[in-house]
Amino acid sequence: MYVADSRGTPAPAVTPEPQAVAPGIRPGRRAALAPTVLALGTVSLITDVSSEMVTAVLPLYLVAGLGLSPLGFGLLDGIYNGISALVRLTGGHLGDRLGRHKALAGLGYGLSALCKPLLLLAHTLPAIGAVLALDRTGKGLRTAPRDALISLAAAPEDRGRAFGVHRAMDTAGALIGPLLAFLILRGAADGYDAVFTVSACVAALGVLVLVLFVPGRRTEPSPGAEPVSLRAAFGLLGRRDLRRISLCALLLGLCTVSDAFLFLLLQRATGIADRWFALLPLGTAAAFFLLALPLGRLADRIGRWRVFLGGHLALLLAYGLLLTGGHQPTLPYAVLLLHGGFYAATDGVLMAAAAGAVPEEHRGGGLALVQTGQALARFAASLGFGAAWTVWGPRPALAVAAVLLAVAAAACAWLRPADAMDARSADGARAD
């Protein structure tokens, strides 16, 4: 898993994790995935059951239950999706510096699990905002170290497949979470409190699985490698491919309507009853689950850039259907299919591409740079879309977002970071 730079740095000590081949598989056939990838996928599956239970009911709970305005919800949604950007670099940097990505990931998962019961006590905008900020702090700490573990365990030519499998398992939890929340809301007297309580118990189980089943191995820097530091992490942006990947993620993130707003727009466009609202994320998750692995393999085969940009074109088409589809009975299915396809083509594919643009000893920090830019952009997008909805209404706000996304996609097509995003490259990162 050597990543070359312009100075010819020697190969780091960490190598891809051995990938066992099941009995009966002929030589030359693709090996099974590394155990680390499958173990982290299981942790993510369980954790996503917990987090998506909350995510599925949170928009309705805040807007209909607590009476927040779209602007107030946009602020909270921006916190939920953007505050983690403030600590992602910390998580990635500490994982690289200490060589203990598992420990940092475990700390993040544990912090998020502790936040779930606090939602039972928070009933005002400041209190809910504080709980969500703490929860996203945990997500920020764990995301880059977890993705670094996946990239280090997988061979370069199989990274798209490895991230595709992980994201598919993660999304299996996203399928179960909203369904479980829906059943609890229908069967419990105090539905929201019951959802938050069950979510806390499931999150604790995910932390336990991480501690017991995810291998913890220390990453040692290679002889003569640049010392791990925040300055060195930011210096990775001197690499042309990583700089372009980060810029593309930022530009496209600025034009992405958050999931919660998209579900609210879909409800308004179709007249879906409140009691069915919690099932909307289920449609996105189902499409994500079915498409994550095939699109990950496709990205390894034809180039990660093509798949990544194609995912944003699918999102643009979803915006167009929301603007023009009216009350067509097929509209919810088409929008949710495209929305899930967008995530399947971009989430893991972006990390697989970025992993090829940074050396192993800086893997956590390099992935965190890309994730941070994207998270900050989506934080700004949530605030901007909430304000535009409040001032202009939902349809004009969505129309502006669609135009901006089309312009950003065209700009990113011109910026194309060919080497790092191309699965057929030598997995090298060039520095200017």
C-alpha cells in the first residue's frame, strides 16, 4: 500500500491487511475483504441503527413538535452536519500522531452514544443545539480514523470495493433505524422519548462491538518520513490531486441540500402524511444499500472521478423532479432512488480517491482535510437554504440550489483531479 510522492519516500511499515480467500476460490479470483473492513462495517451498521432512528424523526420533532421555523431548523441542521468539521482534523491528526486510529474512533463512537439519552432532557433550541454539537463532535473524532483503518486494510486496487462494502453495511443500519423509529412512534405513548431511549441502548452496543472485534494495531511511520504534525497535514494540500479533490468536495457541498430539507420538500410536494415521514429516509437508505457495492466496484474499474461526478448529476436530477414532478405517484420513489444513488456514488468513492492522494503516515489527516471541507460547505449550505426558504419559499430556494449545483458540477468537470480519482492510476500522489 505504498503511496509514492515526488521525493521517493520509502514504503511505510504498515501494509494492507491479509485478505483470506475462502476455500474453493480459484487462484486469480478476487480475495475476500480484510476482517477489519467487515468488523468496522458491523460497528457502523449498529451505530447507524441508533443515529438514523434519531435522524428520521428529528425534522418532524423540531418543526412540528417544538414549532421551530425553517431558519431555526436550518441552524440546527447545519450544526448537526457541520460542527464535526471543527474536530475532524483533530481526530485524523491524533490518529496519525499516536498511530492509534482505533482508539480515536472508539472515543468518537462513545461520545456520540452518551449524547443519545440527553435528547430526553433537551426541549429548547439552545439545549438541543448543544446536544447535537456534542454528538457531532463524536462523529468528527471517529470518521477520519475509521476511514483510515479501512484504507490501510485494503489493497489500493480494491479501495472502492472496500469502502462500498463498508458503506453498504453502514446503510443497512440506516435502513433498520427509520423503520424501528416508525414502529416505536406508532406503538409507544411517548413516541419521541421511546425512540431516543432505544437509540441510546443500540449505540452502546456498537461501542462494545468496536472494542471487542476491531483489531487495534499501531501505525509506525516509515524511516525518513516527514513527522506527523498539523502543519504537515495542511501541507498535504500542496499535492495537486488532493487539493483538487478537496476543492471539488467543497464546491459541490455548498450546493447540496441537506437530507432533512430534501425530505421536507418531498413531503410538501406529495402531501405525505406526518405519520409516514419517518419512512422517507428508508427509501434513500435502500437505494444506497443496493448501489454502494456495485458503484464502488465500478469506480475501481472505470475511474472514481466518473462515478463521483455522476452521483452529483443524479442529485441534480432529483432536484429537477421535485421542481417539476408535481403530485405524480412515482415522484417519491424516483427522488429517493436518485438520492440514494447520489450517496452510493460519492460517499465511499470520495474517500477511496482521497486515500490514493496521501501517504500512509498522514492518511487520517489527509482524509480529514477532505471531510472537513465538505462538512463546512454543507454547514453553510444548510444555513443558506434555510434562510432562502424563509425569505423566498421552498421552490425558489430549491431552484437556486439546482442552478448552483449544475454550475459547480461543470467547474469540477474542468478541475478533474485525474491521477487520484482514476482507479487505473498507479495510486500515486504528485506534489507541485
